[in-house]
Amino acid sequence: MRAERVVLDRWNPDPSVIARAGAILREGRLVAFPTETVYGLGANGLDPGAVKKIFLAKGRPSDNPLILHLCDPRDARSLARVDERAAAMMDAFWPGPLTLVLPALPVVPGEVTAGLETVALRMPDHPVALSLIGAAGCPVAAPSANRSGRPSPTDADAVMADLDGGVDLVIDAGAVDVGVESTVLDLTEKRAVLLRPGGMPVEKIAAFLGETPEAADKNSARRSPGTRYRHYAPVVPVRVWRGGELSPDVDPATSGFIGLDLPCGGFARAIVFDSPGNFARGIFAGFRRMEADGVLCIVVQWPDAEGIGLALRDRIRRASEERET
């Protein structure tokens, strides 16, 4: 059965549609919806049976934890132990593309936490997402609304291409703002740990904390979604370009290029962005567009590790398995 797709005005979403979508979530079914980062595949985060449907629809490994999305920071206290530092970060950065990993309370299902003692929480900065969560009346578990391993969806077309038939309702409110997933910060230790770079620049977090978060090790990385498996990859190989000449085994005539500085002419398809922010906003859609265009290889520029560039590097590395030109 094809998913129902409904178009909403981002700033003035139809209350009747939002109410119906909230009811679908309470009934244990799935709704794909926009956030400021990417589109999410949502289920009632307190219903283990509903959460299992997310893993089935995505083909997602069950040991990969999920993020619970909230519409009010106060709701975090019913799901996790929130200390003064965590509360201060919520006040400073929510709503926004920052996920906080905290000690979980028993109410959170193991299907959400992947059996860990921590839970990942965030409050998205998108009117439709906040309205939907409020209408559902529950925290909404929501990874990206794509097949596991595929480029994340930044519009409803990508959701339909990957999950049509695996989701009950797709809310289409246009393209997203950020284009890469949230930054994930672990606050369970004395010093904050960066589990995944994302839409919230690490520089802003460091300025607020007065210190740069520690880098994740293999054990701590398990607490974050999207860090243990290959992700974001198109069906054709992705090669990394770090400047200089292209590798001799890359033929521009059959390849596509995505980045800020075109290395040479002759590419079959090229998407050149005018800023790192637009690079992040368009990289996943660019992957999908080049798949459709039939290129045999995608060359992606390695960006500077500043601001959103750190998150871009993470996504490019995972999509390419760090193959270089």
C-alpha cells in the first residue's frame, strides 16, 4: 500500500492534518515528517511495538539507538536524569540541531536505547515537527526517514523513494534548512563527549561549556545513532577529493562532482555550492540526483573542518569509506 502524502504550509500547518498525524502516532503507526536537519521517521517513543516498526521499515540494525524528539524541554525530565549542565544546554540550544545523551529513566523502552543505560533527546527547530509532537502527546522516536545506509532525506520526494509502503503518512513541508543530522553530545561524564558532529557547530558548544568536548572512543560512540555503520551512501562509489590532481582512475566524463571548488572541467555532472552551509544543505540531495543521472562515480570535495564542515567531513567519510582521489 502506498503511503499517504500530504503537503503542509511550514509556518501555518493545517491543524486538522496535524491532529490526524498525532493520532496515527498514538495508534502505534509511523509518520514521516520534516525537521530542520533531515526528514524523520516517527513513532510513539514509549511504545515498544511502534518503535520496532521503525527498524523494520528502515532495515536498521536493532543495536543502533534512536533519538527521542520533544516539543518542550521540561519533558526531558520524565525520560532522563537532567542535571544543571544539561538543563543549561537545553535552555541555550533548544530548539535546535543538538541531541543530548543522558542517563535514561526506566520508562524509556530498550528498543529506543538499544539496551543501553542512556537515552538521546532533542527538540527540533521546525514548526511542523513541534506541532506534530505536541499533537501526539508523547516523545517521538525518529531516525532519518530513509532506508538504512542510504543518503538521508532532505525532502519528501526522497522519503517516498525509500519508504513508500513502509510508512503510513508522509508530511511534506518542503526542503529542510540544515541538511545534515543533529550534533550528538554525551553529557553522562564529567567532561562532555562529542559523539557525532552535526548541525550545531562544535565551536558554539565549546564556547558555551568553556572547553572543547572530548572526541568519542569506540565504546562511547555506541551511545549515538549513526556512528557504527556505513551511512549516507549512494549506490555508486563516492571518492574524496582533497585538492590537487584527480586520481588517474577517476574519469570525469563518467563521474559527478559535488563541492565548493570544481577541480577541472569535463565532469558528466557537477554541483558546485557557494558556501559550506549550502554544501551541507544539498549534499544528500546531490547524491540522489547523481544516482538518477547515471554517473559511475561521485567525487566529493573534502571541506575545511570548521563550523558545518566538521559534520560534512563525517558524512563524506561514512559515505565513501574514506577512499581518496
